Amino acid sequence: MTLLESSPIVAVKDAATGLVDRATKGNDAFPDAKPGMITDVKNLYQSKPDNRGKTTWVDKYPDDLEEAAENAESARYALLIRNSKCYDGRKKLQIDSIVVQSPLLKQGLSSVLKDYPGITTTLDRLTFKAPFQAFIHRWKNLLEALESEQDPETKDHLELLHRVLEAELRDDLKARDDFILNGVITYSTIWMIFEPGTTIFTVKDGQNCAAKFNNGNYQQTQCGHRYVLGCQVVDWDGENFGLGSAPFYVWEFEGTTKITKLSAYPLEYHPNLVKMKEALIRRGKAFEELSGYHYKNYQGIAIGEGPWGPIKYNVDSRIIIDTYAWNRFNPNKQVNLATLARPIKNACSVDSGEYSEDEDEDEVSIYDDDEDHEFDEDVATGERRNPTSLTDDQLLMCSASLKGYSLKNKKWLTFSIGSVLDIEYSESAFESLVLPEDHKELILALAESQVQHRDSFDDVIQGKGKGMIMLLSGPPGVGKTLTAESVAETMRAPLYMMSAGDLGLDSSQVESSLSNVLEMASKWNAVLLLDEADVFLEQRSSHDLERNKLVSIFLRILEYYEGILFLTTNRVDNIDAAFQSRIHISMQYGELSTSSRRHVWVNFLNASSKGKKHNFSDQDLDKLAGYKMNGREIKNVLKTAQLLASKKGKGLGYEHVESVLAIEQRHVGDQTQLSGN
């Protein structure tokens, strides 16, 4: 007799796993087995919760289980309908879910529910759960499929599904039509007007926006309930156009509200649909034109990132629009987009094609992955534009914002397209510079040649010594900073002004900040100005190790800079000797001569008169030129005199300047005395 024959064993087949559990009624069937060495399974079964609601597990097979409802017999039916009790007072039972088993019905539904997110009609087990949103949204498509079906058997199956759904959804369909007829909606039924693929309209950061709606769900937050709309907009990632995620929210409200009063609603309900679409497409074209790199002016609100979320900035500055650089210098906030395929679904049509994660093989992307995407470059401005054109439907849903850098704020920000302006360059900036003509010609020629031919010369070590470094030294207010500004203005290149305060004083912080600034300036062909560079240029000593670190870092990084750098200092005698070999041209500015001061006075007077002829005589100008003043002091005097004239309601005249100079003479004594002619 075997061991199993001598023991009272009950073989039980588990309903869930199908495995046999040999549970003994007496002693263990394998008393000598070591832990984990019996080649079999042991099934445990959930028992009733105890008094504390905790679930326990036992090895006794439950005797109150009923037979499974789905079996070989139920599999023969076209539909399986699961019913649950209904407690709304209108009916006893409601459909919990429907399982479609008919292959003919699955084939018929493939066109009805084409591209509907989350539904694959070819599945062996196709299940739809209440409230059957897909059929509410595609009810018209179901009726059309039923009407056009030619195969009798398929038509019978479609009619069966229609009868079941019509009886179940009759009240919802009637309510939806009633809401739409009255132009209102309730919070609990808001999903009815948002069909996946629909173009929605909203206002974000004061900008009208359109986006493609993909899915929605109700969400509970600490601030209340809201309906979350998962949408996509056409955006630019620095190299390609694509679809970026854009969530919008509708917060819970009581009763009904007008559809057009929602924070986001389908674009087709907009009261001025045609005009709004035209405006959105126009802005989309502007967005397309601004893809790539652009040097522009900006006046308006821009969005930055703070430690607790977005921060708004009032920006009046020249900016660099460059998403590629944004991704490079903001790796934690990179713009990542889904593939953009054409055509995108029409704004008000549910029948045209749309973007889908399950992209059809015959759907052609606007980019060929086997080709390098080159930019068209404007030789005059250096701006790069992507040559690929977007369709009107894609332009409609273009982002309302651009990624870039504010040169004045020195921050990476998100800019609104409507506030981006062309730059009005000063044509007379270089001419107004008070320098000998041969000096001006040399500086401008070197700067322009550096931009055009910076790759034509290289050091023994590749990438080393490609930059152009100019040192401008002299007393304050003689035009050192203005020289760099005038060169950038004449070249129509960005001017990046930095100081020791922007870089910090900690050596590791300086190295990181300086490397980023030099890389950005080189990439944008910008003119880089390090004003008051004494702290980095000062000669190293044996007792100040921290300063030595800063100078060493600065020397090393400058070796690999490939752009144009202007250094200004008032203390040229204190410069470290190692800088002399790295500076390509050094210019010493002296005190302004009488003729130079006269030229400065004329320049500022012309600027303050805004194109009109100033009323200062040659004799007045000669008197003013006799004062020993630098350019900055002349500007300050004129500004003060302008305020004085405005207070008296008169135009700027010599008497106002004379009054200010009299006050200045009493304040600074002999420093602003007449020098004579």
C-alpha cells in the first residue's frame, strides 16, 4: 500500500487556478517532507472578515460558491449583458457592462469607434462599461452604420446592440440633446460634450488657445472637484514640430451653466467661430515662423519657474527665442513631444483623420526620420526657420507661447507670441561713438570677421583660441561700454552684458555660470560684454588663494571661447600678465577732449529732441563743451535738465542745463569747472 492510499486525502480542484489541492482530513500526507520540497500546490481560500474587518485565509474549500455564469453555453451569444441593481428610482436594474462576443458585430463597430481612445474592436473579449461614453459620443455613427450595413446577419447583430443601448441610454441621449439645444450643461454630464478628437477652446495666461481633446476624467483635489481635460497642442521642440500635452480644468459648479461660460469647451460652440479660427490660424503661422532661433524684442508678461510653481514677470527686453537652447540649458524642463502626423482632425468635423498613438501605416509624417532637418537661414539676421509647412488644422492648434531667454532679466522664460516684436535698431549707434575713425573701423571689422570666419583659424589643440577678445580700458564715462553696445547694434547681434555679480564669487559657481554664458553667447553669435572685469583680471598674488582660483578659471575657460568678448576695466595696470597673451586687441581710452565733449552733447541733445532740431546755438554748445565732464555725467545733466523743463512746461533750453550745472558746481566744487578754450 502506498503513502497516498493509506492517508485520508481529499483532492479538490481550485476554481480559480484549476490546480488540484490534496488536503488531508487527518494527518499530513507527507510527514517527512522538508519545507518547500513537495511538488504540488496548496490553495488557501478567503474567509469572512473578522470583527475588525480583517480578512483571514483558510485551507477549507468554500461550500457556498455558485457556478460561474460565463461558460461554453453563454459564449454562443452575440452579447453578454451584466446587470446590477439600480437605486435611482427609475428602474430596478441597470446595465453594468456589455461584452461583445459576435465577430460580425466587432467588425461593424470598427468603423463606428475608429480612433476612439482606449478601444480596440479586434480584441477577443471586447467589453464596454457604463456609462458607455463611446456610444454616447458616436451614437450618430452607430445609426449611420446600421443604416448602411448590407450584410443581413451583421445588420441583425447591429440592430440587437442598438436596441439594448437605446433602451439603456435613452434618458442620457435625451438629456444630452436637451442640454445642447439650450446651450447649457451640468457638471456631472460635462463629459457628454467632450468627444475625444474634438478641438477645444480655452484661454490660458490671457491668450486664446485651441487644443485637441484626448480624454477626460473627474478628479478630487484639496480645493474641490474638477474635470480634467487631457489635451494636446502643436509645439516645437527645437528640431521638429510635434504634439505636446496640455491639461486644462473645469471646476465643479452647481446646476447648469452655459457651455461657452466653461473655462474650456468645444471650439464649435464659440459664438464667433469663423473669426476665432482665422485669428488662431494667423497666430499659428506666427508660431511656425518663429520656430528655430530668433533675436526679437518683447514687451509683456512672461512666465518663469519658481520654487513653488510658475512666476509672472513684466518683461521689456530683447530676447532670444530658441527652444533647442532651452532644452540644452534646462534639462529638467525639456520640451518632449509626440510624433506629429498629418492630417490632424478638423476642428469641427469628426469624420476626418486624426493623430492616434496607433498610427496607421499609410499615414505620412511631416518629417522623414531618415533625413537631416536643415533650417533655412536668413544671412542678414542669422535667424533659422524650419522649412516644413503645417496644415491649417495644425496651425489652429499651435501653442500660444515660445521658449527663450530674456537678455535684460537674464532668465529663461516662456513668452506669449502676441507680445513678440521686431527690433528697431539704432542706425546711428556706431556713428555717435566718440572714437577716432580708424579705431572704430578696426573694432567693427574684427567683430564682423570673427562672426563670419571664426572656424577658419584653429589652434594646435582643436577648438582652442577661436574667440576674439578685446580689452577696453580707461576712466569712467568715456565710451568703453558704449563701444560694445554700438558694435552689437551695428551687427544686429544680441548683446549679453554680464558682471561679477551675475557670476558669483564662489569658484565652482563662477565656473558653471561662466561656462553656460560663454556657450550661449557663442551659439547665438552674441557680443559678450564683461563690464568692470577687474575682479577676474586682477593680478594673482601668493596670499589670496580664492581670488587666484577665480582668475585661473577665467583664464582657462577663455581659451575655448569661440565668440566676441569685450572686457572693460578702469584699472588696466592691475591686470594679470597671463591675460595679455589672450587679448587680441587692447584699447586705452583717455579723457574726453573739448571736441569730443561737444560731440557727446550734440548726440544726447539730438536723442532727447526725438528727431526735432534742438534749440541750442553753437555758442551754447561751445560753452557746454568747456566743462570737464565724461559722457555719463553729460547724460545725467541733460536728463535732470529735461525734468526741470518739463516741470515748468517748457521745451529743453540752455537755461535749464545752466541751472543744473550751477547746482552741480556747488556740489562737486572744482571738479566741474570751466577749462577754457
